Amino acid sequence: IASGGIVGGATLSGTANQIGTIGSFVVSTGNAIVVDSTALTVAGSMSAAAGSISLSGMPTLTVTGAVSASAAAILSVGTGGIALTGGTLAGASVDVSTTGGGIVQTASSTLNAGTLLSSSGVVGGVSLSGTANNIGTLGNFTVTGGDLSIVDSAALRVAGSVSAGNVVIKDTASPSQVVLGAGGSIKATGSL
């Protein structure tokens, strides 16, 4: 959409937008806000060097490129869920929510988040399998109708309320460290 860069932010908030693929979309100052009514693939580099990125409204979101925000990366998707099949999803905070379909990440994809959370919850399972994931803090994260599985290569602090059918956190950092911080809790209806 914008390979040369946008200064001052970009807001594409039309609820009838039908954007199939985002190639290069660079916002040098301000936020990038995209509302879409059809399945969306981020195939290029989408970045907000001095702001946040918000992707919402689409039934399905696939990230094969890179979504990178200096502040928050907010993905709010419909019943088809989120697929991180390559590239990187990064932000000081990464807020992911779905109304179905859950979230699936391949091992070759990377999630870099100061804080990972789900402000509206995820319906369906969450499998974050990226072997290079770097998540500092896990905030409030509720999974309905599925399990939560996270692979992380850095020390992880659980600071919010986390709940799912089964919860698996695999910390590959050396030394391996998952800390339950003040106010943090993990609730699994199955195994932990």
C-alpha cells in the first residue's frame, strides 16, 4: 500500500474495506489503523516506527511478512483466527484477540513482545510455537474452547490472569525461567 512511507499516521477505518494483501506499509510517525471486511494477509513489512498498529474486522488474518510497532500491535480478528506462518510480529505490547479459529504460529515465525496479552480473549486454541519467540511478560490472556501453548526463548513473567483448557509454557532460555509475578495467576481446566 505505502512503500515510500507515511508521515503522520494512516487510518483506513471503513468497515466495508476489502483489502486482500498488505505489501510494504511503513508509517514513520503516528499509528497505522486498518479495518478490513475480508480475509487479510500481511505479506510485506508493515511497521509503525513511532506508534501502534491496529488490524481489526477481518474474519481471518495471516502474517507471512512482518508486523512491527514501537508501541502496541493490536490484532482483533473474527471467526477464522490468526495464522503466523512466517516473518515477525513485534511490539512493546502485542494484544491478540479472536472470535473463533484461535491462533496458530509456525516454528519459523517470530513473536517479539514486551508484553503479550489478549484484552478481548481468544476463542479456539492458541499455539505459539516460534522457536525464536521473545516474550517478556504474559498479561491477561483468556482462551475459550481450547488450550494455550507458548514456546519462549527468554525469561517469562506471568503478570496477568491466564486461563485455558490446558496451559503449556516451554521456556527455552538458559537458564529456563517462568516467574509468577504479583497479581499473576494461571488457571487450567485440564493440565498445567
